[in-house]
Amino acid sequence: GLVLDEFYASLKFVGVSAVTGEGMHDLFDGIRVSAQEFDTKYKVEYQKKKAAKERKEAERAKKSMEHLKRDMEASG
């Protein structure tokens, strides 16, 4: 969704040499900064959406169970 699009649009990059290893320090710094950004900005939004989805699914399951009970009582 939108959160991931925003996340990927703001990714940073660094140059790293596979031959000399130059840029590895910058790479690890970039990973650390990006991980912190994910934890503070994007993870919170993801957890909110996940919780909302779980609440919605629990409500759907509850309604389904109530419907099943009514059907069983009616046929009973």
C-alpha cells in the first residue's frame, strides 16, 4: 500500500566496491539509519493496520458464529 510505496520511494543508497570494500562503513550506517526510521515511522503504522484487520476479522468470526447458532436453534 501507500506506506510501502512511501518507504521505498525514500530509500537511500550508497556505493560499495566489491573489490576493495570501500563504502562498507557507509552501507552499515545507512542500514542502521533506515532500520531506525522503519521502527519509528513505518512499523507503528503497520501495527495499527494489522490490529485493525485483526479486530475486523474477530468481529466477522463473532457474527458468523452468532449466525450459525441461530441457524442451529431454528433447525433444532
